[in-house]
Amino acid sequence: MLIEKIETNIEDMEKEEIFKRHVERVYLESDHLVKRIQRVTTDHGREIGIRLKEPRDLVAGDVLYMDEKNMIVIDVLADDLLVITPRTIKEMGTIAHQLGNRHLPAQFEDDMIMVQYDYLVEELLQELEIPYNREKRKVKQAFRHIGHSHG
């Protein structure tokens, strides 16, 4: 089976529409969400080729295939993350500046900053006494590096 477009996202579907179908899942590491061309295997052992025609990243919940009885959905494996919870705007600015200097991709959720685990960042957080936790957590989108040069 070759998938060339995303049908929808499970979050955009009515619950009844989901529950009436048998759901197979494709588990991806978050950094594989940026790949438009790849070969994957569902949790039922079905091999699928993905070659997206449109230039977009995959997102957790994307429906690769759907008919009246079945659907194949993208799920994301948990990442090893530092979940940073600054207490003040000064702590937020300080750590955001430090992460930006390191060109680390970050994701934001409520009052938290999430970055992929890095022992140097963990040491920095300890040194600056900014609260954080190291957690295994699923993210919906890939951590994407933004191209940038100093010059």
C-alpha cells in the first residue's frame, strides 16, 4: 500500500466515526514525522509506503488510510524530554535565551518549555536553579531545527 496524502486527523473526526472502524497504528519516533518518504509497518504487521505529494510534516493522529471498516493512524513514540517550568518571566527569558544560543528546537505547552534531553542543558538548568523534570512524553509534532547562521 502506498500513501500519497493524509486523509484527515483523528482529532477532526467525530467519535462515532472513529469507533465504528478498526484502528491500526503506525508508531513513529518524533524525528521521523518530518520524513515525506518512508516505509513503515503497522502494529498489525502491514507494510506501508509513505510518499506524500504535499510538503508537510506528519502529525500524531494523522489518518493515512480510511475506508468504511478500517483506518490506519499515526502515533508517536515517547521522547526523552526536559520539561522546563520557569517560575518567573526572568527565568523564562533566561532559559529561552540560553536555548536559543544553542539553536535547540523547543516546543511550548501551557507554561512549559519542552526540549529533547541533553545533559548539558540539564546541567545548565541545575546551575540556574530553574525547575525542570526529565520525562518520557509523546509530542504531536517533530522537533524541527530552524536553519540559521551568524553572519
